Amino acid sequence: MTDAQPVIRQISSQVVYSNAWMTVREDRIERPDGSPGLYGYVVKPDFVVVVPKEDDGYHIVEEYRYPIGRRTWSFPQGTAEAATHEDEARRELAEETGLRAERLSFLGTMDNAHGITDQRLHVYLATGLTKGKTDREHTEQDMRQRWVDRAEFERMILDGSITDSSTVAAHMLLLLQRPHAEDAAHAKNAVHGGAAANRGGDHGRAGAPGELDGEVPGL
């Protein structure tokens, strides 16, 4: 349970920096004992994280992340113009991976970095995947994708190949809710008469293990 009453009182607030993606505010505050303080924080729109699960594995994407100066793997994620977070999740998944999800299950909402920003992330499990064309933004021109089984995915977390906190947290949400989200998805699959078995090929998977899309030269 959370306390709805603010412990810190806002005295004033001003924008000290702003661009198309973020706003930095600086607030003068008063603590419970009456002492004054200053708090700077980032205002950013919420984003979605999509867990594209298939054949006990996941589709993940990799791109160069400028603030940390290196490439990292993560689940598809971002912000997009959409009426609902679920629609936003479908759009981000399709744009970054080309995958279309028959089913989306909401896993939960988390604070991104509650000490420095008000931004939240909304996590969805995507199943019943079919492959299509990507529609990446020009800022994602170096992005590539692959499918990994769950064991390899977890090894990538442990060896530092996956360091994105929202991806790790989303995976934990899935593991905690697996009896609910995944069992519901399997039940829907059964109603459709085992459609996955009828697709043939590589168990109907949208991408074969280790298959890369949008390969970056030299990697």
C-alpha cells in the first residue's frame, strides 16, 4: 500500500531544459521537518515494453545506445502514437521486429527510475506471432533482431549482454505471472485447434534460433 499524502511539499517549480523528448524541471521543496531543498527531475512520456514469446524463447533487438556508448540487447520497447498502451505495444512490436501478435497480455506497470524521472513502463506479453516487414524509424537504422531460447536469454543477462533494466524487470514480471498470463494464452491456443502445429516448418516460429534480421556489418 502506498501513502497518497505527499511527504515533501513543493514550493515552486520551473522548467530548466526542454526538447521534443524530455523536460527537466527544478523544484524548490520543503521536507517534513521544515528544511528547504532542491529537486531536479526528468519528465518523460511513459513507454511500453513488449515480451515477444515463442517456443519457450524470446525475440529480442539490439542497437547502439548513445548515452552508454555501446550496443545492447533488449525487448522491443518505446513510445508511439496510439489510442491505448496495448495499441502502442502492437505498433512498437511491428515496427521494430515486423512481428504481429495474435494476443497481448498485460503483465504490469513499473516506475522506470523513480529517483530521477516520473516515467513509467507498461509491460505486455506478445504471443501467437506472425512475421511481417519491419517499419523502423531512421534512428533505429542499425537495429537487428534475433530469437533466443529462455536459457540463452538468462545467460545473456548474467554475462552482461543484456543490461537494460526494463528488459530484465519485464522478464521477472513474466516469470512471476507465468501461471496466469501464459496459461491463459495456451488455453486460447487450444480453442483454435492447435493452429501452431498446422503451420509446419520450424514449429511455426517467426524466426529460427539465432536468426538475425537487419545484420550490422562487421558484427
